[in-house]
Amino acid sequence: MRNGLAYISFFLILTGCHVARHIPPGEKLYVDTEIKVQVDSTVSKTEKEQIETALAEMARPAPNKRLFGYPYKVGLYYLMGEPKKEKGFRAWFRRKAGEPPVFASANALSSNSAIWMSFLENEGYFRSTVSGSLKEEGYQATGVYQVQVQPRYHIDSVAFLMDSTSLRGPMVEVRKRSLLKKDNPYRFELIKLERERITQALQRQGFFYFQPDYLAVLADSALGKHRTRLYLAIKPETPPAALLPYSVRDIYVYPNYSLSSNTPQTDTSETQAVKFGKLNIVDPDEIYNPKLFRDVIALQPGRRYNSRAQDQTLSRFINVGSFKFVRNRFEPGQQGDSAVLDVHYYLTPYPKKSARLEIAGTSRSNNLVGSQLSLNWRNRNVFGRSDLFTISANAGIEFQVGARGQGVANYRYGIQTSLTFPRLVTPIPIKYYQRGQALPQTIVSLGYDLIVRGELYHLNSFLTTFGYSWRSNPKTEHIFQPISINYVLPSNFTEKFFALEDDPSTRQQYINILRSEQLILSTLYTFNLSSSPRTSSAYTQRLSINVEPAGNLASWLTRKTNEEGKEAIFNVPYSQFFRMDVDSRHFFKVSPNLTWANRFFGGFGVPYGNSDELPFVKQYFVGGANSLRAFRPRAVGPGIFTRNLEGTVQLQDGGGDIKLEFSTELRPKFSKYLQGALFLDVGNVWMYSDNTFYGTGTQFKSDFYKQLAVGTGVGLRVDVSYFVVRFDLAFPLRKPWLPEGQQWVADEIAPGNRAWRRENLILNVAVGYPF
């Protein structure tokens, strides 16, 4: 170790000497920026730290990268001498491994001083001063700056000077929400935001041509006591059109517009327009139902122009799914004494029908490998109102590698259809959603899936749903499915399957499968909340809440029982349960190249009445690439229960009624395409009340924390813009099924031991982030 450090130090010294020989005469290598900030006694410690951080980030030039004080990148730049060829090895090595030297410059000193003084002025530290000089030492130079920060000015009062008669009334309401408050610090950035806020507010009241540059903000700092008065006024050179409120006269829609066509300003096709209510639709072939445009367009002829309604209209045209490009044009005009606008929307549609064939290979961390073939067909305008009809068919196979003849190959077949209406299909019309950026959706789906478990049995699943999806604002989404019907039926049992009844390791799974025929009649509500898509905050979040009651309506409709004493519909027992879960995700941008991501998931299901446990398709599972990555998929729990995954036929994975899971992950960014990860996962599942299936220690109790599984690991992510390929290598730190006192296994970590690696090391390969 000492020899290694000595070699590195010797290399760096040689590199430093090598760099000195190549510095041109009269130049100095710029190595550092020293900022000495002196503040007035009225400036707090926190403000001083913020100033120092801001000035350091703005400092230019940025010195060359250094290692142990030496500019090693510059050394590598000069290491092989001047390239003789632009595309030769020396030139390639210089570009990839080296870095051009950054020289000290007196111009940089004066430039930084001017930028920093401007920054301090904009932050309200008026009359502050900045001076800089170069401190030279050998072939190196350091920029040394003296910054004298004066007391900060605060706002004394804000006055709106509106001479324009047309603006005087609207400004009364606008000024009530002003961002400029008395006693707040003076900040030029806030003044800019105030100008933009006022502009948006006026544009929502019909002032179509008004812009932020037409507002002047004057500051009077002659009051003393470091306070300033602000005056907002309309600039004299403001165009008259910007001071007029505009109303919408006519709206024209061209739903089959081609980008390759040359449409003149006065479109001759307007003569083909068909009047629908207050809209003019130019659709000679009648491809689209005019009711679609009535739902999408938020602007109203005969009313004031509203920029918010215009933004809503453009967003809806894109989100409705039928149109690839959307253009708009406004024509000003005069109607009597009023200023008016004619609005034209040019819509370029997607192809109405399309098909896509996908072939995918899968490799899972439980040694399951396989492939899947999917065929998807869609009609984007099946009923003329941008109604989307899709049919998806898929077939695939999965088989277990290294199962020593005990693995089960899974064959999967499925077909799903769905019909999406860009509106609420309800017996009673609902109007309130018209304010949203996207139209609400009504979704009807029907699907069938068949899983063939080798030569054992078949599992059939029929699912149909009817529900709604809508957004109350850009951050909030609601999904409500009043009807969800799922029928699960095992079939085609073989003699090989029945022979497993006497095997103690598979007997419980055997019983579960025989009893898995059931009917699930449920209602689902989902609430999704996320940070604003336009936020610049270092902190963002996502929250998802699901609530699902099942079986209540069925219990009111029937009292018939089957042979086992369970209430049934058409002799099929139905499930009764209440299920709720919360998925909360939090992301902190520690620095431009480091993100700290956290996820908490908590879910519980309460079976009652006709059910002893949640149906298998509704249970919670732990383990796998998007869960506890140090454990094989669905291999943890419930509680301290464990299953032998080596040499045993796994008929069905185990799950639980209750789930707790927490993950934390540091995500450093190495380059544009390469990211890393260091993560910790904690969690387990439990049964709510019944422990007869899995034995003692599987029911959720007050000491649940003693049964948590813990795993950790490192990851590598390759970001290719369209998707992220993820490699996570993990191993367990705590195995809850081991005897008490032996559950923590961190002291057994032995990467060099083949047996330890085989039993504990899990490589997860997946697409996308784990959360």
C-alpha cells in the first residue's frame, strides 16, 4: 500500500514538472479561485454563506481538474507531445484522457468582478464592491477576490401607476396577488417574476398582445434606512394593440391538415366549413365527429380571449391521442368598436390504424429465462371522437435454468381489448372537467390470460373493467373503476400434479391451487399526486394511494352457498376483502450529479366474510428486481416462512395480506449515459389473521419489525434516452427466517467464496428504475 502511494506521488510530481515545461512564456496555469467576502453587520451568517456559494458557482474560468494538488489532466494532455495528425493516436489520447490548460487572465478578473457586482445589485446589496488580483507562484496563478457586501435593501412600498383606461380596472384584481410584499428583500429575479405574473393575468383577461417588456419597474432608494419604493408603470412606447382587450369572434378547425401543404394566410378552404354550434369545422370527408372539437376547445366565441383556455386547448389536442402536430393562427380584426380575433387550428392526424409486433427476451434473477411475442393493433378514431380501440395478443415461454430437473416451464397466452373514450360516459352529463388540461377518459377493458404450468395444471383468468380517469390539475390524477370483475379458474390438472399432494414441501401450494377458483367483484379508486412537471426544486415527490373494497354488492345480491359452505354466484365462491396501499416516493437532488431517492410502500388487505385470505391475484409480494433486490422474486415471507428454492417444484409463489417495504438509493451520475447506485432495501409480507397455510410466525403482530428482511447492493444504469437498462447486484444482510440471534448475516459476507456467492448474490437485470 505504501509503495503504491509512493509511486502515485512520484508520478504526480513528474507530471507537474512536465506541465511546467509546456506552459507558454508569459502564461500562468489558473489553479484556484479564492473569494474573501466581508459583510456588513446587518447581513446574517446564512446570507453570507449563500453569497459565497453563488459567487463560487459563477466564477470563471473553472480550473483544470486536480489530484492531490496536481493538474493530472493537463499532464496527460501534454504527455505524448503535439499530435502530428488530427485523427492519429496522439490526438485521440489528448481528447479522451487529457484536458487543455486553463490560463490565468486579467480579463477574467474584470469579467467576474462585473458579473458579481451585478449579482449583488440584483439581490439588493446596493453599492457593494468587488476587486480581484492574481497571486502567482511558479507556473501557477490563483484568482483572489475581495468582496465588500453592503447592507441589503428591503421593499418599503409598491405602487401601480396605470394611466391606461383599459388597464386600470383589470389591474385592481391583478395587484392583489402581487409577489412584491412590503418588508421583503429587494430581488430583481422576483421583479421579473412579477412582470410575468402580471402579463399572464392580463392575457387571461383578453389582452392578447401584452408582453412583460411593456412593464417598467422603477426603484427609489433615496428613503434611507436601506429601504426602497417600487413603482410599476406601462412604458410609453407600448403598442396600442397591447392595451386593448380582444374577444374571440370565429374559431376554425382543420382536422386533416398536412404539414407539406402550403396554407395561405386566408385559407380558401374556409368556404367548406360546416357550422357546429359556435365552431367552424373544415372536414369535407366527415372523418371526425364535431362533438370532439366541442369538448377539446376551451376558447368560446363571443367571449374575451383567455390565454389559459388557449393553453388548455393545445394540451387537449395533443393528449387526445389522434393528432401528431397542432398549429394555431390568430387573425386580429375589428367588430364595431371592439377588437376581435379569429382563431384557426391546424391538426395533423396520426394514421387512423396501426399495428406493432414486438419480440422480447427475458432473464430473471430466479433463473427464469424465456421470450415473448406480442402483437398490438389500434384504431385511434373508431367512433369519430378520437375513441381508441386496441387489441393486444401475446404468447411466451419461461423455463428455469439450473433447476436440476425440478423446474417448471410456464407458457403464457393472452388477449386483451380496451376501448377508451376521451370523455366521461355517464347517465348524467358532467361539465366541471372542462377546466382541465387533459380531457377525462372512460375506459372499458376485457381480457383473458392463460398460464400453462408445465405438465401440472392450467390457470385461467378473465378480467373486465369499467372506469374513469381524470386530472383535477397537472399534479393530481384520479382513477375510479366502479366495476371490476375477475374470474380465476384452475383447470387441466394432471396425474403429475395430483402426485404432489403427498410431498410436504408442496402440499400447501397444492391445496391453495385446488381452492383458487373464485370470483372477484371489486371497486377500485386510485389517487396519484406528483410534483409539478415544471418545478425547478431540488425536491420532488410522487404519491399513489389505492383503495379497493370487494364482495359487498355480491353479498347483497345472493345468499346461495356451494358445497364448501361458501356463498357463491353460479356456484363460484366470491371474495370479500378491503384492500388499501400507499406508495410514497421522494427524490432529493443533492448536487447536479447526485440524487438521493427514497420509497416507502405500505399495504394491507383485510379478508372477511366469504374469505380467509386475499385472493392470490390481490396478494402482496416481496423480492425481485423492483422490490427487495437481495432476494429472489416473491421469495420473502410471509413473516418467517421460507421456501426451499433448490431442487423443489414451485407450483405457486407465496404472498401475504400485509406488506411493508422501504428502499433508499444514492444515484451518482458518471456521464450522460452512465449512472451508478448504492441501495438498501427493507421489507416483508404477513398474513392478516389466518396462519394455517404457512404456520406460526407469519401473522402480522406488534413485533413485526423483528421479521424484516434487509438487503443491500450496488447498481449500474445505462441511459440511452428512450429507456434505462439497469444492473443491480445485491446480497442479504438479514434473513428473517433464520433462528433468532442468527438473522443478521453481514458477518458471513465472503465474495471470494463460491458457495456464498451462489446462495446470496443476486444479479437483477431490468429496464427502467426500480422506483
